[in-house]
Amino acid sequence: MSAVDASRAAAAGALSLPRVATTAAVTSGAVASLAPSLLPRGPVVQGVLTGILAVLGWGVVTTVRRLRSVHPAPHRDARLVALVLAGAAVVWSVGTANHWQNAVRAAMSAPPVGAGHWAEVAVWAGITGLALFAVARGIRGVARRLGLLRGAALALAAGTVLIAGAAPAAADAAAQHFRNTSGRIDPTLAPGDPDSLVPWSTLGAEGRRFVAGISDPRSVRTYVGLDSAPEPGARARLAVAELERAGGLRRAHVVVAVPTGSGWIDGEAARGLERRFAGDVAIVGMQYSYAPSWATFVFGRADAEASARALFAAVAARIGELPATERPALHVYGQSLGSIGGSAIFDDVADQRARTCSVLWAGPPAGSVRTDDATVLANSSDPVVWWSPALLTRAPDLAHARVDAPVPQWIPVVSFVQTGIDLVFALNAPSGHGHRYGDDQGLAMRDCG
């Protein structure tokens, strides 16, 4: 073989291996996907995440390389070394991830994972990566045929049609679905008091479950749904009237419970409150949305805050009209989005202290709730407690969290992504982990003083 042929063969061999930068970028994405999670993660989710981040790494380095005018000559030895190091990094990351997953699973009484789990992860990562790679190549081919300007114009037109047409239709369909779900009556639930001022059919699905789930006959549960009255002020007045009719103002304690987005008040919390105050308690709640918490958090947070303020103001005003010796102690409880609404009732800590006996927040979203002088229940494995845009560059504030499982080390950007994935599955954890809280919510409510 001539020197020229040998040189060409070496170059061809080098070109058959991925570039060092490509190997590093793809490996970085895969390793980042295997970073510690807050909750146990199934093989499908882990595999899809690994595939996405690996292809994202490839896409970034490919884009950067195309923007550069000079491309260095291939170096086979360097590329081979990079592949070996990448393989070692992935193997080490899988081993570390296996250990972490089993530690988290042990804390949550879930079965451990092993080689079969990671084999399935690899399969799903491969499927996802190949699918995304094919899509990217297809888009690139279309862009080449159309040209940059025509391709951009076509993408803009398609996006405009999607936003202007499909998005509103999807939003309307989702809203109707949430409304229908809320209006569905469970025949297994015993209807409420026939003398109630609030018709059973207007309470919403979550309101009916809350009222029917009373655990102590000495206590009172009052709830007003979105369909019970036309606007927050009217609903708040109706809630107070029903609270008084049911004898709630004759109890020693009244708890304003701010629901989550769909109107849900955690039954565990309500039962805990009834135990905490030995039945001498009335709990009152008011629905402000049909949509689940994530949708309300993004699009209807102001509704949660306005509803909480209206209900608390109406209850506090009526209690203030009673003789001093007959006034029940007033408390506020909120979980997740409910804690955001509850916190918004007060101007500051002094206002909170002056107007309540105590407040309790369970699973408050990171950075969104005033926690001073409040009882806070937060699982260290709860992604709601961790996640906020600030997590990109700053470690979470876990000062109020109770350690229920191994706590991962914060990693800039990576922890933001990992916690974002965990958010989707926050309610899949057993009670006492993730975004699931037990009757200790109610039991932790402080008394006055």
C-alpha cells in the first residue's frame, strides 16, 4: 500500500468514527439523563429521556459545527479514545443510577431494579434516539429543498395556523372535558343534608367527595361549587350562610380550606383536622376552577387567589360579628396550589398573625408561598417543593422539608430537567412521599398562641 493509500485509509477509518465533540455531547446528554431523580422512575420514561437528551447533545454540536467555517482534520486515535471514555462514563452512570434508584425505591417501599430494567431503558433510548434523528434529518432535507427563507416562511405559517386554529379548539375541548368531569355525580356517594342551602348537584365532583367523606359526626364540612353561585363574592356569602346553617360557627375551630385547581380538598387532611380538634371543628371550602392544578397554576392562578380572599374575608367578617366569647378560632389550610391561594389572603406576616389562629401549608410550590409563621409540611422528595425557574441556577430551599428519601445533589440545569420530569409523576408516590401527604397535615395544625 502506498503512503497516499495508507493516508486515505486512515482518514476513512477516522471518518467512520464519530467526532470527539459529537461523542462528548451525546454522552453528556445520556449521563445527564441518568442523574439522580427525586422519585422512582420507570424504564420507559428513563429511556425516552435518555434518547431525547442524547439527540439534543448531537443536535447542538452539529449546529455549532455547521456554523464554523473551519473543520479540523479527523484524528482516529482521538476519536477512538473518546468513544472508550464515553462508554466508561455511561457504564459508570448506569451503575450509579441503579444504586440511586434502589435507594429511593427502598425508602418508598418499592421493588428494586436490576439488569432487566436497564436493558429496557437502553431499548427505549435507542428507539427514541433513532426516531428523533430521523425527524431531524427529514426536516434538514426539506429545508435544503425549499431553501432557508422558504422553509422558515412555511414553518411560520404552519405555526400560525396551529396557534390560531388548533390551540383554541383544544383549549375549548379541554375546558369542556374538565367541566363535564366536575359535573359527574358518583352514585355511590350519599347525598348531603337535604336542608342544605347548596344543591348537591352544584358542588362538583370533588366537593361532593369532600362533603360525603366526613369522618366525625360532630364536625361540619361545608363546600360551595363553581355552579353554586355566579361569582366569587356570591359563592363566599353562600358558603358562610351554609356554614352557619350547619352549625359550623358553634364549633371551637373553623378551618378555611383552599382547594387545588379542580376543587379537590385532600380527604386525609380533612380527617386529620377532625382528629386534631376531636370533632369540634368546621371545614369550609370553595371551588374556583374545573381544571387540574397544573392548568390553573399556569392560566388561572389569579382565580385561586381571588377565591381564597373572598371566602376568608366573608368567614372572618361573620365570625367578627359574633360575641367575643362565642367566636371560633380561625385557621387556614392549603395544599399545593391551595397554599398559593391561602398565602395570598394576607398582606404580610403581621396581617396573617392578626387575622388567624394558625395556617398550615402542605407541599407548597417552590418560591410561591409565604412560609413565615406557618406550619409547613414538605417532603424532600416532592418535586413541587423543588421546582421553579430558579432551580436552573440555584439550589432549592429545603429548610421546611422533612427528609423522606435520599436527597439528590443539586446540579445546575440538570436538576431543573430531572425535577421537571418528576413533576409529571409527583402524585404516583405512596403517601408520605412525593406530592402525597397523609392525615398528619391536619394533625400538624397549630392551636392559638
